[in-house]
Amino acid sequence: MRVIRYGEGWTRRHFMGQLAKGMAAAGLLAPLFDVIGRNGDCAAAYPPELLSIEAYTKGKLKAGDVLNADNVDLVKDILDEVAYWQVKYDKRTIDLIATETDVTKLCAAPYMEATVRNRGVHVVGRDGNVWTKDGKPWIGGNPFPEAKTAQELLLQNALTSSTLYYDSVAYASREWEADADGDVNYSYDYIFVGYRTVGRTTLVPKPYLPGHETDLRINSLFMTAPQDMNGSASLEIWAYDQHKLPTAHAYSPQTKRIRSVPDSSRFETAMPGAAWFTSDSAGAGDPVYTWGDFKIIGQGPFLAATHGNCHFGYPNWNVPLVGGKNGKKYFRTFMELVPEGYVVEMKPVGYSNCPYSKKRSWFDARTGIVPLIITYDREGKPFHQCEWFYDYAVKKPGMQWPTGMPDSFWASYLNMHMYDMRSGRMSRMGIVPEISGGLVSSIDNPRLYDQFCTLEAIRRQGR
């Protein structure tokens, strides 16, 4: 273990000082983005105690250890309150791994390249939206890698996360709905599609899809199992203007009709047994200005599943399960010490039926990615917790590799937990080699628009 050069409490005092100013400023020893811009590595921006769980805990924990009910109090200050409860009282365990400092392993390569290339190009306009300095829509990458405010953090998440940091994605997924004991009551197969219409860095034409400059993205979801839901589909067209709710449609294979979906459905479960609402789908899971009173309420290190969670080496990609009464409630999860992050709190302002009093999103300062959100009920108690698990996937002998994927890539979606703190229900979801109907995953696939992203496509796929 390396000697901590900066004295007892130095980093804590730094973060408390920044928080008191009400603004973000990433990097302790040097501006973070300057450091990343040199060689893609963030280590020079932080003292050793923020780059190693062993140094942070003064040797009480190290990479390779497993958090459990007996030792989780050692990291209570850097673990979110719901995960802490799960480990302490519901038998969840979490594997600790070394902190990854190579930022190119923590996000999509085209996203990071565009972030570097477009540094300083974007501003928040008078209307609250993101524009280039010459008044055009976002042109790609993280528009605010050196974000100073909660507003900038939420805007960059709203632009980038919904297509999972690529120009287009299709993830063949399976979802399991478990009760409080961990027993699965329902399971679903579907493919989730995200297609970016502005800020494009890989797909041509770029950076804008002609005719869609006032849109931000298109998201769709197609169910293939169980049989009674096979063919059901949804389509959302998101406006670039972050004051406007998306236009949503749903297709029923029983009626062969497409209907409009009301805005109120954002706070309803998407399918029977689910422990999440549509609004929970990202750090800014709704248009930014349908929430308000944004503020940074926390800054410092935290534990998150931002690296180490590739499951392609498990047979048929079946992630081992842990915890709960039956020992099969949670995915086995690998977490690293994120050296610096921000907790942004917001309150709902654009909804009459919102069951939440507030939402908190955790941002990784290295990438701007949100690996964790918690929503709170009207009494201020934790309601829904959503965790995203990431990794840089590298093909190895014997792996069941995703069809059509490159031999190495950053996986912007591997697995998720959506947990209902009030009922104890858990939605586990993750990508699988193939779902019913033969659908497989892909990234930056130009054919996704015609296949999945129009009203005719959801009608055609649903037949």
C-alpha cells in the first residue's frame, strides 16, 4: 500500500470545500480533463487514497475482497444507502475490484473521441437547451466534460445516455421479476433499441439525420416472450427541446393497432411484476426541465459497478446470483472505487401523478456516466434504486461472444438491478446471446432505423 502524501482528511476537506461552493470541478491534483487528454489515463488527477480501495480503507479492505454484512460498515460512507441495506440486511454480497484509471476502458471510444474533439464547443442556451456556439444542435460526445453545475450534468446525461453512448444500439435482453424472497414470478424477452438523430459521431450522415434535427433520439422496445406478449412493441420519439415530453406509441398484436401512450404512464410499471417505472430509465430519465430545483448535494468517491462486469464468460451468459432469502435475488456484482463523482438531486415539477418527492443521480466525474439512481417517495424514504453494470469486453478463448460484435468494445449495457425498496421486489435484466425470435444485439448498426424506429416498423415487427 502506498503512503498517503496529502495528510489525514485532505481529500475530504477538498470535496467539502467544492460542495460548499455549489459547483463541480473535477480533479484534485490537476484538472481532470487536462489529465485525461494527455493519454486517456486519469491517475495523475488524484492522490493514491482515491485510486485504491485498500488505500482508502487503510488496508481494511482490498481488491479481491467481498463486501458482506460483516464488513460493509467499513464503506458505508461511499456506498449508496439502498445497496448498504441490501448487503447489511438482505444477504447481498459485492465483489471489490481495482480502480480502472484508463478512461478509454470506461466509455465508448467514439464518445470519448468526440468529447475531446468538441471540448469547449457547447453552451447552455437561453432556452436551457444545449447548442454549439454558432447556434446549432449538439454535435456529439459529452458536451460538458468539465461540468460546473447540476444543470450541465443533467443535460449531458439527457443527450448521451439514452442511446447508451453509441449512435445506435440494439440489446437483446431478458428480464426477471423477483419477489422479496428472490423467487422469480415473471420473465420477459425483448430487444431495446436506441437510435440517435443528432450528435452522431459514427453513423452517416453525421452529426444530424436530415429531417430530424429537432429530435434527439428514437427509442423502441419489442417483446418476443412470453407468448401472450409476443409482438407487443413501443416507440418513443424524443424532442431535442428538454422541456417537451416524448411522443409515445404502443402496438398491440391482439388488436393490430397503434395507440398513443399518455404522459402519465411514465410512473407506471412497464409490465406485470416489474419493480420500475419508465421514468427510472436513466439519470435524466425524463426531459430535464420536467424536473427542477437541481443541485449538487454530494461530491467525492463512491462505489459503483462501472467496470469488471462482463458476463460473456459464464455459460449462456447466466450471471451467478447471490443474496435474498433464497440466495438468488441479486446478480453477482463487481464494484470499483470511483475516485470522484457528484450526487445530483432534483424534484419533479412537470407531473401531476409523480409518486416521487425527489431523485438522486450519481455521476462518475471521469466520464459523465450515471451508474446509479435512487428515487424517494413522498415521505422522503428510498423508493426505487436503479444500478447499471458496465465493463470493457475483450474476447477470450471459449467465450460465447456476441454475434457481429468487435473483438473488444465498451459494453454500455450488460446488466441492471431495478429494486423497489418498499416492497422488496427486484427486476433483474441483462443482455443474452439471443432472445426468442432469433434477435441479437448490435451497436452502431445503420439498419436499426428501418427495422425498429418507425410506426410502420413496430407494426411490421408485431405481426
